[in-house]
Amino acid sequence: MTTVDAERAFAYLLGELSEADASAVDEAVLAQPETHELVSAFEAELFDAYLDQSLPNERRARFEQRFLSTAAGRERLQRARALRQVAAQPVAAAQASWWQRLSSVLTMPRLAVGALVAAALAFVVAQPPPASEVSVSLRPDTVRAADAARGVTVAAASPVVFELALDDAPAASEWKVAVTGPGGFSWSGAPVRSDAVAVVVKVSGVSWVSGRYRVSLQSAADVLTYEVDVTVR
Amino acid sequence: MTGPAGVALEGHQLERLLSFLGAADPGSYRRIHARLESFFRWKGLGDGARLADETLDRAARRLADDEVRTQAPMAFLLGVARFVAMEAQRKEAQRRTAEQSATPEPPDERVEAEVTALEGCLEGLLPAERTLVLTYYREGSGRARIESRQKQADSLGIGLNALRIRAFRLRERLEQCVTAKLAETHPSAPSQEGE
């Protein structure tokens, strides 16, 4: 597989590679979905680098010529700018909403607050500690194998959220998900969310055993399959 | 599918192309189409979707004419794509000269609408996803950014490229969500078409 790091990807996207090198990346992008996705991710980062003003002048000029001479390119830059603006204050924003919620409770009469706190404590004490949720991203037609140190480790009762990338498969309004695994493991259901990029499914209330699991994602037009090795700790 | 001259491909031409590319199901075909679209965009060409169509049409016609003897479908397709790109680049050079002098900055209210839409879309992500994407794309540069992303990857127990892909998938979702929201709230806003 052709490897593409940030520098090589930037050079490719800006048309700086030799013809032979660019040709090798072209071939990899067309033949290997994972290389296509990686270069797409670097393309997004190139827009960020332009906004950071961290590109040298020559590269800035090349970027403007290649990407900002179309309406689509200028719109992508606008999106990148908005994302940076919002990302600049995530912690402050999150804290504000937490304090807002807390302050709304503190404005209640003291007795009511006391009752609420007591009820909350009683609830917490009565609950068994929940197994923590595990999230895992999978790609179609790919095994996420434990031997490559990329498998997933869970508690036997962990809820597992699978993010199933569609790669370039078409989005669908309805998806059915089926998970099969060792020892006759079988689960099926609907996603918690889906869009044009990925389908997210949460598998909970099951007992995992170590082994390889196969996830099948079916729409009216497509069936995508994913595999992952799960290790129960 | 239609050819460059707007002439529809015949059934057997399309079937032969799909079988040659190993793209018997519609999903595989769309994936190849999407990769071609990126190929054209990364050559600095607008209207990648149309150029991808044109590439596949030309490939189908050449296959039907028995001109092709190669055993490497993607290399063949790339050859056709390069030819289409070369032609398009000539036209693009003329178009850019005319358009580049008029690249307007987006109006302030449009930028504000983007940010508002994005904030709404972020609410639709799971908290862990929101933290991941905002942390990854937080402003910064140089070594500090590299170190911060490495730390983020380490804390998630994944490699840097795996983190990059996860963040990018979320970014794509957000961009699609923002596009949809803006279409609802600003139906008259300029779209990406018409390049």
C-alpha cells in the first residue's frame, strides 16, 4: 500500500510532486479507499494550515490558485473558518452550560434542593456500577484485528457503540444492523443515528465473549460488512 | 449515465464497465465515482462530478469498442481520467483568468449563519464525538499542535492517522449537517453549483 504522510499529501494536493510520485498517489487514491480517505483528511488540514497562515508564501499562492478559484473551494474555506471559530472555545462553552444548569437548581427553595440531592444519592447508591461504554470505528470490508493491536477490549456487559463508516456507499433512509459472533452471539437492531458518512449503532444488554464479530449493515440497495476482534477483560 | 455528448450509454456498455471495474453493485460504483471526483478536485478542477461521469462514460465506450487489452482496471481508468483532466485544465485556465479577479469575501451575516448552524450540528453529536472533533481541530500550529494531537491519540489508545480519520469523518458529518441547515434557513444563499 502506498503510504501518505502529511508532507507528501500536502505536496500532492498542491501539485508539487514529480509526475512519477503524483502518479503513484493518483493510483493509490483510486485503488485504495483508505488512501482516498486519508488524503481527504489531509486536504481538510491543508485548509486549516492556510487559515493558520502556517503555509509558506509559495504554498499559499498555490493553494489559492488550486482551491480558492472555485465557488466550492471558497465555501469549504468558509466551513473550515467556522469550525476553527467554534473549536476555539469548547471548554468555556461546556462549562457555561454546566453552570447554567447548576445555577437554575440553586435558585430553587433549599428544601426542594435538599430533597433532590437526597433522592439522587439514594439512586446512585442503589445502582450497580455501569460497565463503561466503548466506542469503535469500523470500515467496510476490513477486519479490525486484535493481532494488529487494533482490536477492542470490553467488559462482558459493556455497551459498545459501533461507528460504521460508509466510505463512499450511498446513504439510506433505513438501515438494518446485525451482529454475529462466537458462541452463537447474535444481535440485530436499528441504528441510533445515520447520515451520509457513517451509521452509528449501540449494542447493549448483551454479554460479550472474546472472539471475532461480524457486523452486517443492510439497506435496500447495499450490504456492507465489517469485522472486529473483541477481547473481554 | 450519458456520454460527453449527452448520448446515453447502452445497457451492455454499462454492464461491461461495471464488470471490468469489479463494481457489480451500485455501492462499489458510487465509491469509484467519489474517488474520481476527488481526483479531479485535487488537480484543481471544479465540477468533479461531471468530469467523473465523463471519465466513466469514455471508459465504458472504449471497453465496448474492444480497444482495451489491460488487466489492470484502475490503471486503465486512471489513464482515461488523466486525459479528461488534461482537456478540462485547458478550459479551466481560461475560466480562472476571468473569474479570479472577482473573489468576494462572504458577507458577515453568512459567516455568522455558518457558525450558528455549526453550533446546532455539534449538539447532534455524542459528547465524546464533540470533544474529539473540537479538540482535534482547535486552533494552533506547528509543534504544539502535533504534540497536542499525539496526546489526544494516546489518550484514546489509537494511532495518529486513526485519530485523523475519526476527526475527519466527524468534520464531514458536520459539514453535511451545516449545508442542510443553511439550505433550510437561507434557501437563497449561493450554492456550490455553477462553477
